[in-house]
Amino acid sequence: MKTRALLVFLFAVCCGLVLPFFAQSRQLYYLLFLLIAVLTVFFLKKGEVTVYDWLVVFIFTIPFHDLRIGGQVHFLRLSEIAFIFLFIWYLAEKNKNPGMFKIPKVFFLILAFLAINILAISKSLYPLISVKRVLVLLYLIVFCYLVSDIVKEKRWIFFLARAMIIISALSAVLAVFQVFIPQLQFVPASPLVNLGSVILYRASAGWGDPNYYALYLVMNFSLALSLIFLPRLKQKGVLKTAALLQVAGVVATFSRMGFICLLGVVFYNLFNQGRVKTVLILVLAVVITGAFVLVNIEDIYEKYPLAQAYLFRQPGLAKLQEYPRLILVDRWDAFRANWQMFVENPLLGVGPFMAMYNYGKYKPDDALAYNREILDSHNQYLQLLAEKGIFGLLTFMGFIFIVWKKINYYLGKAGKDLKALALGFKGALLAYLIACFVAQATYEVQFWLTIGLSLALINILERHYA
């Protein structure tokens, strides 16, 4: 006990000596933020920390995705720092119980995808950037494998699912306040709309792009919603509160993509609960609302600036009527450019993370921003085709398809609790696949965590029904 107290004292003294030299660095406070999270876990567990606790610390860093240490080119995210400790702890516990590292067959597809990425570096305009992106992909695949190998019991997978739900809900509280208080934004935010004396901002918690934060919330909302429908579940009130907060967070992002993903998850979950009539009524309501918006577009522009900013983004009605594809911002131009990259490079594409840098070469002649030279793909499927070719798309999608198919195989055999969890993971993957039509999310951490937990669930069910 005295030794532990002495170590804590020495650590505090060191922090006190270092703090004055780095107090002006915002990144220092990011590290302290992570350190507080780690020390909280140590305090709550009274020093008996397990690999599951490190996994919770990692989950805690996901809503703050863009908080990082380093410069603009070379940096480490807080989640990547947390992964280092998770990886070390995993190896230490693995060493206590020595055994072969068994790679599930499904991972061979994603390893093939990784190999295609490595080969595609040969086509890259900037090989160093592509190499770094391939290393990030490798880290995410390793993380996914770790999660699938760590979680071996039902109680732990429910523990992690609840941690994901609660942490995402708490981050949504921050997001709601960010709408009105720009000082709470971790990254620079531009005003969305001015309502008299009130200025509204798009919230993103610790993400740079509100759309990706909205996707993160929706994927966790899928878990909360599926567990809410589980009969006789304890602490259901907490889950309902968390689900409401997650929805509020999605609204605070003002993300059209997030809202569409949210509807997809709700429809999918209700349909699987046998509430087909409710789904049909909701679909009809969405169609009627869409028709009403189109008919009253001029009134929306004149009288409802918040709805205009949320639905159309484009400030000028005349400009939108002349160029209807402006509702997609620059996405339509990016889609066509990426398709052309694939047509001319069907096997290996233009190299990992190179679609945005090749835009100037492949942009359409009638591009709205004709002088723009760099533009993101804004579509996961087209980006995979453009950057890694046809086999890159097939291996990545094949990996997701096999995980989905394996979950379906055991869904009929699983008990109500594991079935609810499986539906939550499937809903999260559905949200991801919907978002991929207007976003590029190969490196989406929540996706790899969801896949890892899905594979862990499959392993649990396989052992049970072997």
C-alpha cells in the first residue's frame, strides 16, 4: 500500500514539473483527458484491471476520434494510444495462457483485402500516404481480431454492449450543448444557420465531420433499440434514456445521412420484431413528408431557414432549381470521377487513399466546382473500386457478407438475449452499409468494433451449439 501511494505521489510530482512547460499545448489536455479515464478505471477496479477494462477505455475514446497527439502529418489518435495499451495487456494475458493464435476463416478474406491494398500502393501518386493508410488498415484488422478473440463469454459481450451504449449516449449530451455553445466544440465549427439572435452549429462531439459522428451514434442506437425490445431485461429505463439521448445527438449533428441511417435501423428492428404494419405506416409517413417538402420548397426557403439549412444546405433556391444535384453538394462530381478512375484502372485502382488526389485528373467537364483539384470520394463502394479495383470491393464486401450470413445461421438457435444482441449488430452493420453510399468509412473504428463483437458472438454460439 505504501509503495502504491509513493508511486502515485512521484507521478503527481512529475506531472507538476512537466505541466508548466506544456501548458500552452492543447494536446497536453487531450493526454490528461485520456489519463483521467485510465485512472478512473484503475480506481473503480482497485488496481485489478483486466483486458476488458482496457477495451472499455478504447470505447471511451471513440466519440473523441479527432483528438490526437502530434502534427498534421504525423500523429496518434487517443484511440490508437488506448489500443497500444490494450494490445500489450492482451499479449500479457495471452502469455499467461499460452496457445496458438487461431485465425478464423472469415479473416482470410479481409487479409486478402489487405494484400490488395499493399499491391495497389504501386499505383499511388504519393506512396508514403498510401503506406500509412495501409498501416492504419492493418491496425484496425488486428483490433478487430483482438476483440473477437478476447470476448469469450456472454456476460462480457453484454457488458461491452452496455458500455458502448452508455458512452455514446453521454457523448450525445455534449453534442446537444455544442449546437448552442461553439466553445464546447473540439474542432473548428462553422455556423449552420442564424435564427435571429441564436446561432446554431452542427455538433460532432470529438469528430471532425458531423456525418461520421452521427453514424457512430446510429450504430450504437441499433444496439440500444434491440435490447429495449428484450423482455424482462433489467435496467431497461437506462437503455430507453440512452436511446433518446442518441437520437437527440443525431438531430444535433444536422446530418441527413445520419437521419436516413436512423430510419433504416428503426425500420429494420421493427420489422424483425414482427411489427410490419408499424413499418408500413412509418414508410408512408416518410413518403408523404418528402412529397410535402418538395411541393412547399419555396415556403421552406422563405419561412423556415432551419429546415432549409437541414434539408438542402444550398442557400439559394434559384441556384438549386437550376442545378438540382447541388442537394448532394459536390458528391455527384466525386461519384463520376471515381467511376472513371475504376474504368481506367479496374484491377488495382489508383492506390489506397488516392481517389481524392486523383480527382483533378478525372473530374467531369461539367463539374460544378471546375477549379477544384482535390475532392473526397463520398461513396465507400466507388472509393473501393477507384482505389483498389474490383477485387478490393469484392473482398471487403465479401467479408461483411460472410459475417452477416454467419449471424443469420445462428439467429434461429440463439436464446432471446443473444438474438436481440445479434439483431443489434446486424442493424448497426445495416446503418454502416447505408452510410457508405454517401461516405467513405473503411477506417470507421465503430465498424471494426462491431464486426469484432459480431465474430465474438458467433464464436460463443458455435461453442454452445457445437
